[in-house]
Amino acid sequence: MPLLEIEPLDLGPDVRAVGAELVDASKDREPVRGNQAAVIWTRVLNAVAGSDAWGLDFFSCLASVRDFCERRKISYRGGSDRSVVIPAPNAETLLAIVEHFQAETFGARAGGPITEGDPGLESDLLRRGIDAYHSAFPKYTFCGVCDFEDGSLILLSEKLWASEVIRRVRPALEGLDVEVSLPA
């Protein structure tokens, strides 16, 4: 059975973070992958974003991301010459993106200047990758590092605690075969 563990992370004195790990509790805690994981992560991302405007950041495999979006008529914008931002994908589109790009590390942002764009962050993603979120996350509800191949989502946020993430995620996962917990 899949287990989604959500807990505070200690990433240093200047960063507050919440980690979510999706593992198979019956198979030596291996990361859950494939369609089942994509469905769970899709609901988690939507639930954590709540009513905030949000989107996904891609800073690698850009030709593949652009081609994927164009073939499926998914709106995106070039955050810089070498990044792609997909604003507020609906659940069906998000599921397709997560399924297709599960093996890639990409970002998610909610709140803040996601709608109008954040040129400083978006070009910094090109140079520093996900590390660019370190200085930018206070402007947002969260900046997230999606590493679904390894079964993890890390949320950098001054606004969300692990308990709030659990409160948002549990109802969104109702009807799925997944347990949500705070590790002991």
C-alpha cells in the first residue's frame, strides 16, 4: 500500500521546508512510480496550491516539454530562453504532465508573481536549477521541488507547515488507496 509521509525538514536556519515522500510500505519503502503515483501527486499538487494561482517550472529537457505541450495544446510560456512555465494546469493536463515527466526533476510555485511572471527567478532557474528557489520562496505560498522518480516533493514555504499540508492533502486523496501520515 502506498504511504505518503509528510514531515517538516531541516534544511538550515534560513529555510523552512516540508517534505512529502510517497513510498510502498509493503516493499521496503521503495518509491511509488507510474500511473498510481502520478494520480496521487496530481491531487497533492492541486490540494497544496489550494486557491492560489500556481504553475510548474521546467528548466531541463525543454525541447521535450515544449513539444509535449504543443502536441497536447497545453498553454505555456517561456520564462526565459531556457525555461518553461506551465501556468495552472487542470487536473487532466497535470496528470498527463506528471506521468510523462516523472523521471525529470521540475519545480512548482504557488501564490506570488506566478501569473505575471518572475523574470529574476525564471532566469535564475536556468543558471542554478532548483537552487534558485532558495532565495525566492518567501515571495510565494510555496516553491516545490518535484522529484517524483525518487518519490518526493519538497515544499519551501514560510506559510505552510507539515500539519497544514496534511490538512489540505487528506481530503484530496479520499477514494485512493493511499495512507497519509506524519512519520513517528
